[in-house]
Amino acid sequence: MGPTDGRRDRNRGSRPACRRHGPPVLGDAEPRSSPRPRLMRRRVLLVAPVMPRHTGSGLARRAAMTLAALARDGEVDLFVVPVAGGEPSPPDHVLLEAARIHVLSLQEHLDPHVALIARLTDPLEEARAMERYPKPYLARFCTAASAAEVFDWARICPPTVVHVMRLYLAPLAGPFLRLAPAVRPEMVLDLDDDELETRTRLADLCRLRGEDEAARQEERERGKYETYVHRYLAAFDRVSLANPADAARIGRQFPSARTAVVPNGVLPPDGVPRHEPSAEGPLRLLFVGTLDYLPNADAVEFLCTAIRAALHDLSSREIAIDIVGAGGEHLLNRFGRLEDVRLHGYAPCLASFYAAADVAIVPIRAGGGTRLKILEAFAHHVPVVSTALGAEGLGAVDGRELLIGDSAASIARACLRIKSDPALARHLACRAGALVSRSHGPDAVAAALRRLRGRRVGP
């Protein structure tokens, strides 16, 4: 008898647990030892746009924290639609936390309309056809066949909760939403951020950069997401967001949406030496982020041009800028020859970078949700300098957990102030570490997800 056949449900005596079904399933874990008693028995279907990981993109990390929190209190079947990229094979922690895992084949589920558009030979005609395509670009794999595959795979082990991550995957919940109320599972849609506000900000950023056509593309994409907002938000029992301001805005604009806040979270660093502030030596700045994402690429450009120039104007102190993240070949070509800038590419472990940094700098000028890069720096006890937009939604206060600056000069002055005042650096790092432990650790995420339970729509 193999490990899957021998697995038993801990709360149901000798009744066998649901088994793996079919070759696309990547693996079943042996029974987990839960870190705490379960509050109630339930089975969750988690539909994610990326394989959950505690490293990599912010979306992969949010998925990882969500999976870990849900697995504390029940069985979780993980269905991945890897439209957001990343490595599709599951890391060890996912094999331990998920009862079953299935990865949708994108090649087999591309919307036929998009496939036809891709066959056009005229690039201008292809671009115009995609403008007329009614779905958000990231929803191009959410076909009726994809939704049927999710439903058929899930009903082998019928879920009591369906938890869908991101608005563009909402169509995959269609078969569940159409069930009669008596048999329909609880339905949760994790928006993560306010897509309409994010797209507006991205369009504004494109215009600030002189990229008018890109701005128009963002506005067209915003219109497609607005259609999804009207179609899906009221259909789900709960709608969660990472940023309290986003949740409040969605609640005001769409009163039928039952919004709640599920914060982003990070794992505490394990056995990592903490940064020790010093007024001596060069000012070492660290930026972390996926560099193919426009707000991060723009932040790097802002850092390596205007902020870097302001630092040299304000002080004769030597500076060293470390930039860590996947992608960004154009940034390497543009800034790679600067003697005080180092682009390191993707790094699976950031501990050594945080240990060496005087300041984690977050000069973000667009985007949505909350910045995991700030929470990660907080967890490593590294002082943070951020724009106001970069720090929104975290509950961090200027002068208490971090320093805020929006212009190049104000950001540069804040960085130099932290370097020259180790006592201030320690104060910020201590308060920030307490904030992330209290409000953005695994327990906080799990508690927020538990508060979503039992909030059903209708009779």
C-alpha cells in the first residue's frame, strides 16, 4: 500500500482521506502535525495564480502565507493557474501543507480568441485586436474548460470553502457560484489590492515617464477589470484585501462587496544575524524587488538617478547601492557600469544583503496593496526609508517605524540621517520589528483568515 492509499483523515477515524487523482497532480503529503488544535473541520480549495513560495514575488509570498494559515485549521487542496509566472514545481513546504496539488496546463487552456489574435501577422492589427479583447490580459486562461477542470478536480474531495486569489481568476469559481445555496461552499475572493486604483496609478506613472501609449493601455485594462468588479464582487461571500485603505475604498464604491482585511505577512528570519547600525563607513542602500514590474523598475531608475545625485550633493560620504531581484536587463545595461551601484539579479536568500545594509530604500511611486519588501526589511531589523505610497497600509508611522520622503532630496536626507545616527537606526528597527511581529506575522494572517469564516451570502 502506497503512502497516498495509507493516508487517513485524523478527525474521521478510519475513513480514507481523498486521494490523488490523475497525472497532473504533483503530490500528496503525509498527514501534517498541526501546530495548534483545529478550530473546526473544513476542506479548502485554494486557487492561486502562482506556486506559493516564501521567496520570490510578493504574490508568491502572499500565496505561501495564505496556504500555511489555511492548513492550520483544515485540509487544503491547491489548484495553481501559473499565469503570474514563477517555477511551477512545489517547494517542500507546499508538499507538507497541501493535501493535494494540481497545476493547470496553460498551453492547453489559452482562450481560443487570444490564440487566433496571436496568429495575426501585422503587429498593429494584433495590438488593436487585443485592445478589443474583453477580458483582462491575465484572465486569458480562464476559459469554461479551465473552470470545469477546477470544479471536476475539486469535487473529488468537495470543499467547504473556495478561496480564489486575484480578481482575474474569479471566472474559475463560476461553477461553484452557480450551485444552490444549500450545497454551495463558502466563497472567498482575495483581491490582494484594489485593481482599479492600481491601474489608475500605473497609468499616471506611465504619463509621468512620458509613456502615453502605455498609459492608455493601462486605462483600457482598468476598464476590463471594472467589468469584473461589477460582475464578481457581490457574488462572493467575502472579499479580502491587504491594505485597509483599499478595503475601505472598495466598500464605499461597491457597497454590496463584503470586504475584509487580510494583511500581507512574512516569516521571522531564523538564526540570521541582525544588522548592527554604525556611523562609520559607506552608506549602504538596499533595494529588493522583481525588476520587470514597472513600479520596481521605476523605483530603481529614481534611485540610481535623482536620489543618487541628491546623496552626492548633500554629502561627501561614500555610497554603495545594492539592487536585488530577477529581471531588469535594461536596468543592468543602463546602470551596471556605475561604480557605486551593483545589480545582483535574483537571490534565493537575502539575509546577507540585509545584514550588510544601512537602509532598505523603497522609492516606489506607483502600485497597490502593501509592500512585502518593507515587511521583510522590518523583520530583519533594517531601517527603512520609503515614499508615503510605498509604506501605505502597513500601520507604520513616519519617525516611529520608518522615515518617509517623497522627493529625491527628502529621501536622500532621510538615508543620511539614519546612517549618521545609530541610535535612531536602532529605534526605528526595534519599533518596526515589533510591528511586523504583532501585525504581519503568520499568526496575524491566520487570525485574519479565520475571521472570514461563516460569512455567507443569501438565506
